[in-house]
Amino acid sequence: MFEDSGCGGVENEVCWAVQYVYDPDRHDGAFAYTVGLAQSGHPELFMRAAPEQEPCEAPWYFSARDCTAQLNRFARSLIEGKLVVGQPISESFDAGATTVVFTPGAPVDPYEVEAYGVDPGSWVIPFEATLVSAAPSPLADLPRSELPRWRGEVACVLSAVPPNRRSIMSVRRPEKRDSFSHTGEFGPMTPLVRAYAYAVAKASPEELAALLIASIDADTCFGPKLVLGVSYTQARLVSRMPAAWNAEHLANQLVGALHERPRLWQRTLKRAGLFDDPTTWHGASRQLTQAISAMLVAATVADRLDDDTTLAAFGPWNAAAGRPLFITDDRWRAPAHVISVVRDLVERIDAESAHLLLKAWDSQCESATVALLRGLAVTGRRACPPPHLLVEDSYLATLAASGPVMAEPINDLLCCLTAVLCERARLTTQQVREFAAPLADALPGLEEVLNAPILAESA
């Protein structure tokens, strides 16, 4: 059982928890319900993880986090008087490829839906959900008009690969003449898949470790599992499932080849801070496989992904390959008015303040809140420019330029600052306080700045 809390807002003074009950034999047999709405005179809410759908070997279902988010949204609608029994609610998922129609039913006794955590005297509104999938289109070549864009993307990926570094395994480097035909091993996007696979095959232990950690952070918001789910749905819609399967198989081969070079794998684990605990090795291998799989499978349908999924799919690798500068690609850059606020915060930091700042950061950089902020920074437009671009000629930029030991924590901190400002609405007051309080001596008034509204016009 998984439990999370929600709140209808201070003005409503209505709070509740969401209980997720999983089925150890069938993921799609799980369900979730609210507990606490009844204390304010409302019925509780119930939903099953798997909507009604055509029988298949891999049914579509909501995760525990998805169920929690869904019920929290429905609970707020209920409190606001917007939820109507019998009135369908359509929502899109998987970048618009999947639609689920939710219909709130008439209230029932909690025991009818096995909501045993609910007060027996309360009522429960069960949601019926139906999955509506679009019909797949035939497998086809990439349109000629799109070829320049994707050839440029392939060239961009390859330009960051060191030319003389030894490979983990043999992966052919894509050539300019390579075809974007649907007959390729990885479908029409074969050159892009091979480019990312080639880059991973040439990756250093430091880059692989950074990818591993970035993917763990991404799991707090839009991680590899979600990317894989969206990508496979898109692959089905354009008849590229064999291409996606081949890409995932290649990811497994890459990690398998890494294991065949024990020293390289050990260096990767050491760099990730996981070597001293052998109990974490299997989990680290699985996480790295999932991270590479998500990127390669996403590459098979890169022409089909929306911006959010694209940034989440390739952000961890861009962060890893860009170390110690974190993400240098402008596509992940936070809005200018957010960057302006961060610049104002740090441009006058002197040597004493920088020492206090890095010491405080070191004490909290492994917290759950910081992991979420790092995850947000690598999966969307929430990253900060490196110090030499943000605050040129400042003490902080000079310190970061001294080497990775200083550059990495400074870049992490800056990106967490932009992530807080970009996503302040989704963070709790407590999370912001936990992040800001340890840094207050070096950055006086930080919490007030993070809580203050900012406008694009201020850039």
C-alpha cells in the first residue's frame, strides 16, 4: 500500500490522503482511494489503476503516483463543486496519444469497492474509466522536408563525442548519407538512434555515472519509466514497435558490454558513489539500463514526441555529457526572467559567502527536495546557464572555472535555484523552506525571493 497526502488549499481547510493498494500478481489490478474528504462532509473518491480496455499482453495502467495525482485533481474539483456524478471527464496522456474517459458514478458503500481505510459510515464515488486509443498509421519513411532537421540533430549528437576514446562495444557511427527510410533496423529514425548509441558506447565512467544519477533524479518527476511509456505508445501509433524493441535491446547490450569490462563498471559505480555498497549494484545496473533504453526508444519516435517528453527523454544524457557544466543546451534553459532573478542573487557573492554557500550546499545536496529540483532541471526548461555565462567575471564564475570539483556543485545549485523559481507553484512552502534555510547565511533573504512573484517583463 502506498499513501500520499493532498490538500484542497488553506482557504478550504480540507485535507485528505490517497491510499494506493497494489496487486502483487497484476499491476493493472491495483486501485486507489481518498481518505479524509468525508471529515468535511464530502464523499471519498475511488479509481482503479487500469481503465477498461481491449485485452492485451501489456495493459495500460496508472502508476501509484499517477493515481495519486488524478485523485487529487478530482478531489479539488469535488471541493469546488465542479464534479458532477455521471458527467464524463476526458483527459489525454502519452503526449496526446491516449485518452481516458472518467465517469464519476453514484456514491456506494466503501466495502463495495474494498476501500477499507474509509470510515464505514461514509460514501465513496467510484470512477469508471475507459481507455480510448487512436488507430495506428502504416509504417512510413520520414518526410523529405524533415530530413535537414534530423540530420542536424544527428550531427549535433556526434559533435560532442570524443574522437579517439575507446568504445564499450562496437556501434557504427552514422554517416551523412545514412537513410531515414522505414526499413532501417530502428525505423525511419535509425540514424538518430545509432548516434545516441554511439555516444553512449564512447562515454566515460564519469559520464555514465552522471547519467545514472541524473536518471534517478528524473524519476522524481518525469523519469525513464514515463518516457518509455509515452515513447512506446507513440511507436504503436506509427507502427514502429519492432524499431522500439530493437532500440531497447541495444540498450541492454550496451549495459551488458559495460559489465564485461569490470574496471570500467567499478569506476562508474565509484563515480556515482555506489561502489561501497554492493547491495546497490543490481539496482544501479537496472537504472542505467532503463535510462539508456528510454533515450534510445524515444529516439525511434523523436519526430512524434511533444516538447515535454523530448526534454525529459534526452535531458539526463545532455546533463551527463555536459559535465561539469550540467546542461549547456539552450533547449533546457529556464526563461530569461527566471535567470535574471538568479543572477541578481549570486552576482555579488564574495569569497567568504561562496565558502558558506558551498559548505551549506554540501550538507543538503542529497536531500529529497534537492533531488526533485535536479530532476526538474534536467527534464524541462528549468536549467541555469553555467556561471561564466550567468555572472561573467564574478568570484563565483572564477571559482567554477577552477575545475570540476567546484564547477559541479555550483552548477547544481544554480540549476536548483532556477528550478524552484520555474516550478514554485507545484512546490510546498515546506519544500521551499527546507531548500532555502541552509543557504540563508550566504544568500540572505533567499526564501522571500523564491516566494515572491516574478514577471517576464522584469527580464
